[in-house]
Amino acid sequence: MVEAAITLVAAALYAGSVYLLLSNSVVRLLLGIALLSNAVNLTIFAAGRVTGEIPPIIPASLKVPAPDIANPLPQALILTAIVIGFSLFAFVLVLTYRSYQALGTDNANEMRVAEPENPARPPVGY
Amino acid sequence: MQQPPTDLGNWLVVWPIIIPLLTAALGIMARARIGWQPVIALAGFAATAIMSVALLAAVSANGPLALTMSNWPAPFGITFAVDMLGALLASVATLVAGLVTVYSLHDVDTAARRHGFYPLMLMLLVGINGSFLTGDIFNLYVWFEVMLIASFGLIIIGGSKEQLDGAIKYCFISLLGTTLFLIATGLLYGVAGTLNMADLYRTVQTLSADTSLAIIATLYALAFGIKAAAFPVFFWLPASYHTPKFAVSAVFAGLLTKVGVYALIRTFTMVFPQGPGMVFEILTVVGVATMLIGAMGALAQNELRRMLGYLVISGIGMMILGLALHTPQTIAATIFYAVHSILVITALYLMVGTISRMAGTTRLSELGGLYSASPMLAGLFLVLVFAVAGFPPFSGLWPKLILVSGGFSEGAYWSTSAVLLTSVLVTIAVGRAWGLVFWRPAPAGQSIQILDRATWRTMVWPAALLVGAIVLIGFFPVMLFDLVATASLSLADPSAYIGAVLGSGP
């Protein structure tokens, strides 16, 4: 039940991020990346099967954990993914700002410095 | 219950990652001393090179080696597992990155050094070696990201408009590619319950009826295809790889796409050896399209580095085709081609950097007459032309020969003919480039600057050493082919790898 709700939210985030990632404006690409990382984190969480509310700690009286503890591995994966995601997002944010300063535009289709519109053809003879 | 710590000798598996990491940290601590930076970096690269070659020797002698972090039992701890494929690629990558760093002594200026060029190169090597040496698929994602962020830093050092433009294209799609990798890994964990590659090999076999495996496998193919510059997601490469400094271009084109190919090989021999769904058919079509479009793209370029970028793409297509045909012979061809491509592509980019320094431009329409300025450079470039086109007697012949003979014996006539057609197109493209740059008389108004001895040494000798390696592999391929065959056979039958991983630890 909870997994279904989480999956639906993740699906909505994926939809939003794909829409934004297909945009011309680099700022919208940024927002798409942010939504995408959130969607992925929810996916990993749901994939780990949302089991119980019992923390993954072995109680003092037992030798092994109780059978329906919360699954700690997806949580570790998500933490790693969050950290990686936000550090890369921070870089791309500054890159976008700097490229807006240098190139003067936010529209990816108008950024033609590296790949000019009509490049010279290679010579056909000596 | 105390365990004795793992003794230092077993750490050989992780030294190629730890040494450049510590050296990069040292470089950052000494960031005010610009004069020390190259010394620290070269010392780090030399030590890492020794360790990776020692690792290669150890894996050659003893079979796959594994080390699980914190000495935890294998499927639960993160394992670093090195078989011949990982050790071979890690050694080649370290040596090539070291040579590019020697080249960069006269290519990067003081401003770049102040912005941390050398620590970033070391961190790039950390990510590359980590990817090659890890045995856990989520850990592979982490090393991909380490490599990615180091490459973001390197592509932007210099800050010109072209670099910012190229960086926007490169950064967003690479980020998207690695996020797709993460999605596939999360879904794979949900289906299989484990992330250790050796354990996945056994677990996925029991799950062969599960239809979601086809989706996950295709998602992995797409994610690694973005990294490896496969059709139809390769357009970021000609948009960005020609923008940064020449040393950075060389190491990117030589190494980063091959990490994507390595990840494809590892995933489709260890995790999905049967290729659920139609993944191998899709990869065959992708490989053929990539190699043909890459070759045709190379013919259309006027700027040398963009032409080389398309040649990289064409090589990637051949490697993907070898993987998709999925016999030990064609996978051996893929691995051989990967090693050959690292050497040749890096050498070509370094040569283009030297040409640019001498002639002031990299446009074919404006270059010419460099033969009279430097016959040695022309000779080296000619060797590289032959090597990248796949002509005897240089190293390009052997992987194409193995791939074509493997493909024909598999019955894949159309795709193997595409390999031959691509070789023709690539020959035309690079042969024409050599003729225009070196052979024809200089166009009017061009002045060729003769480099001084110190600059000449640091710029040409790394490329010359790579050319020497290409000639050596061309004339004596058996040495490399033994390693490659061992790698391919251990991928076809990973029982030694799995024994090393799951038998390690208490």
C-alpha cells in the first residue's frame, strides 16, 4: 500500500523531470535534474520493499535481527545517491550561471559556440 | 570477536585507487605551491603505474583477486574484485594518464595549475581505476560519479566560451546517463536482492523467468551507451570533446568512453550473460549504426579534434558489436580493441595538440606543409593513421581481424561487413587528414612555429612512446593477445572470479 503510494509519487516526479529535461531552457534542465534525482531516490526506496517501522538494530536479548526490520541497505544507497546528486547539482548550477554570463543566453539551441551553425567543409582537394 | 587486519600485501587490489587519491589530496593541500604540483602528480602517477602493473602480474599468476572492505563476508560487504580484464584496463589507463600528464607539463598554463588541474587528473584516475577494479555494481556507480565530477572540473579549466558551451552539453547528458544507471541499479536490487556482481551472476540465473530483467538490462544498455557514446546518444561527444585543453581532450577521448564499454562488458557477461529480452539484438544494431555514423561523421569534419571525436565513436561501435555477438572470440576482440583504442586515440589527440601549437590552428582548411617542419611528427602521425584504420603492420589490424573472423564464423555477415565498410571510410578520413596536414604545401599566409627543445620533448615523447607501444603490439600481438584471451575466457566462465569473491572474507 505504502509502496504503491511511493511509486505513484516517483512516477509523477519522473514525468515532471522528463518534461523539464526536454526543454530548451537550461534552467528548466536544472529543475528536471533535481526532480529526477528525487524520483530515483524514491524508486530505490520502494524497490527495497517498505517493510516495517522497526529500526534495523539487533535488540540486546537477541543474536540476530527481528525478521521484519526496516531494510537498511536501500537507505544507505539513497544516502549515497542524495549526496552525489546534490554535489553534482551544485556544480551544474554554477556552470549554468557562468555560462549564462559568458554566452548571454539560456536557450541551449542558441549556444552554438562549440558547434557553429554552418561549419566550414573540409577541403575537397589539395 | 576481533579479526586480524588484512595484511598489506592483499591491499594490492586497492592500491591503484588509494595512491592517486592520497596524491590528489596532497596536491590540493599544496595548492599554493604551483611548482610542486607537477612533481607531486607525476610521482603519484608513477607509483600508481607500478602498483597497477604489479596487480596485473599478480592476477596473471594467481587468477582473480578479491578484497572485501572491512573484511565483512562477501555478498554483504563491498568487494573489489580484479580479474584480467580489470587489471589490464587499469594498467593501460594509468600508464596512458601518466603520459598525458607529462604532455601537459607544457600544455597547461599557471592559471590551470592554480585551479587544480593536477589533482583533478589524479581524481579522474581514481574514478577510472575504481570503475575497473570494483566488484559491486552500486560501487561502480559511485566510481562513475567520481570520474564524472573530476571530468566536469577538467573540461571547464580555462573557462573560454567554447568550453562553457561544450560543458553544458556534456555535463547534463552525462548526469542523465549516470542517473539512469542508478535507476537500473535500484530496480535490479529490487528484483535480485543483492548488488555484488559475483552474487548477481548466481542470483539472476535463478530469476530468468522474470520479465522485468529485460527492462533493467535495456536500461543498463542505455545508461552505459550514453557514457560510451553509442548511437543514438553520442551527439554530446562531438559537441564537447574538442573544447577543453588538448591534454584533457586526450585523456577524455582515450579513457572515459572505454570505461563505458568496460561497464557494458561487465554487465552483459556477469549480470546478464544470457541477455534477457532482445538486448543483444538491440546492441548489434546499435554497434553497426554507431560505427557507420561515426565514420561518416569523421569524413565531414574540418576541425581535427571533432574528426577524432567521430573516430572514437566509430571505434566504440566496433567494441559494442563485439560484445553483442557474444562469443569468447568477439569479446576478446572487444577487449583488444579497447586497449588499442586507448593507445591510438590518446596519441592522436596529443599529436593534434602538438600540431596546433606549431601551426596555430586545427582546421584542415588552414593546415598544410608540416612535413617540412617536422618529418618525425609526420612519420608518427602516419603510423597512427595506419593503426586507427586497421592496416597491418600496426596494432589496429589484430582486433579487427579477430572481430571479423569471429563475426563471420558466427554467421553475422551483415554486421561484419559493416566493420569492413567502416574501415574503408575511416581510412579515407584519416588518410585525407594526413595528406592535408603534412603532405600538401603550406597554404599562403601560414607560419609554422618551431618548438624549443624542452617543449618538443614533453609534447612529442609521450605520443612517441604510445606509437612505440602500437608498433610493438602490431609486430608482436601475442603478448597482448594472451592477456586478452585470458580475460575473455574468464568472462565466459567466471567461476574463478566468483570463487575469489565469495570465498574471500570469513
